[in-house]
Amino acid sequence: MNGIFHHPGDRLAVVDMGTNVFGLVIGTESANRHAQWIHRSEIEVGLASEGFGTLNEAGRKRAENALQQHLQRALHYEVTAFYGFGTSALRLWAQAPEWMNRTAHALQQSIPINQQIPIKFSVISGSQEAEWIRLGLQQSGLLENGPVLINDIGGGSVELVLCHGPRTYLALSLPLGMRKLLQQFPIHKTLIHSKDPQNLSIKETCYQEAFQQCYNFLLREFKEQLGETLAQIQPNRILGTAGPYSTLEQWTRAYLSDNNESEPLISRALCAAFGDAATLRLVGTYPPLRPLSTDAVVHASALMLALSDATGGLPIQTTELSMREGALLAQFHNPYTFTPWAAPISTGLNSG
């Protein structure tokens, strides 16, 4: 925890300093512990553009500019504290704590005297990231109809939490983020920008090979990591948070609209259709795969389909909430009384 005790009604800003995106949320907690969200925004940073374990001058500049923009937005909303939490890419960079302290001090110095607020940045573990994802969804009432399997897909790590309300059965933070999957299963593209039919066929083959290799690997990984616990606790759905799941949800809504259909949850068949669209196998006209780049969609769709298949074809529910909301709400809890894991049966945590 941060050492500052916040009272209900305090307006806080939290930045999820992720591998690809720095996401801001501004919100508060009411006296009856009801979450109230005021603002969300995201800035593309790309911390792992040059690989993991380092952050060059250009990367640091992008990160510092993003934090400055988020701080200005937070001051506009008159927040009482500004927090930033680094995840996978910053966990792997040895100089991250020193850089965070220096950046927080510089931002503090940039604020007018009459607007001074606490600014604190830190790197969190994979276990803390998974717990804060669960906390944010629980406080928003999304975990009562359970058990559910939460899945958060980041650039450097993937979080999986099997839970029901406050009870956690299994929590994993795995180094299987989109940036790492793109490196492990690259798309070997050749002349893909040409409209020549032969080159389009090569493009399709490149996408499909990368998808299949990524899917096969992740299916084995998820079965190994989740199998034993899933045999005891059977979730009724996958709860996909933010990131690629937002693209899946938007694409599915548009796709169903085009086909005059309606479905409350995203079925395994729809998830497979999304993968077919990402790899150019889907027949007919279908919606564009935005806002993710095509390369990222190939690997994201492989991951989501592999997870659905590893869990027996579970349907998917999506939410825009993610770690940053849970991190914000956690700041309202007294560090001496807050217990992050409620009645766990088992945990399988690593640093992601």
C-alpha cells in the first residue's frame, strides 16, 4: 500500500503503466464503498518496442510525456492524489524504481503551489496485478454470478483469476502478453501490401501459420496451468477485461448486427469467427478489426480461442474495467486491515 489513508469521497487518479498503453482512471469511493468512475483515457507508449528488460531514452521520453498528459487531465478533475503502477515491462527493467522516483519528483515540481498533490509511482508484482483486477470487478458487482474466470491480456503478461465474489481459487500472472507472443510467434510477411492475388495468398498463409502455432502453444499452457483447479471449480464464463477484449466485443456486436443476430455472451463459435477474420479465413463481408493492429489481433484471437477451448468452450463476457480500477479502490483500504486474498483454495502466482 502507499502509506496514505484516503477517505470516501477523495478523488484519486491511477495510471496503469502497462507494456503497450498507459491507461488513466479517475474515480472515488462513496461512504458505502460504491465505486464512482469519472474519467478514463489511454495513451500509446510502447515500453517494449525495443524489447524487454530495458527502456531507452526514446521510450523514457514517451512514458514521461504520457504521465505529464495524464497528470494535467487529473489536475483538471481536481484529484487529491496521483498514482502510477508499473507492470510487466517495468518489472523487468532494473532501473525502473529509480526512474519512477525521478519522474515523480519532476512532475511534482511542475505543479503550481496551489495545486500540489501527492504523486507516487511504483512497480507491482504479477500477484498484486491479478488481485487488483479481481478487486475492481468485485466492487463493480461483476463477480457475484459465478464462479468466473477473469482474463486480462496485457502487452507483457496475462492474468488469470478463478474466483466467485471475494473468494479466489486460483490466480496466475503468466509472461504471455501480446508483445511477447508476437516475438515468440512472428508473422513472416512477404509482399503483403501488394494486391496481387498470389501475394494475398502468401499473406493469408503467414497469418494462419502464426495463429495456429500461437493457439497450439497457448492451449497446452492453459490446460497445464488451469486443468487441476478447473476440475474442482467449474466457472460459468470467462470475464475478459479491457484491451483486446474490447476489440472482440466491438467486432462481435457489429458482426451480429450485420447478420441480424443477438447474443448476450460471446460464444466459442463467435470467438472462432473473430480468429477467422483476423487470419483472413472468414467468408463474406465482416467488420474491420479495430482498434488493434492486424498483427496483434492474430495473436489476441488465438489466445482468446485457446482459453475458451481449454475451459471447455466457455462463453465470454467483456468489460472495460481492468487493473487500474482495482488499484484505485485499493487505495481506500487501510493497509493494516486489508487482506488481498479472501479464503483461497490455491494460488499459482509468479511475477509475469
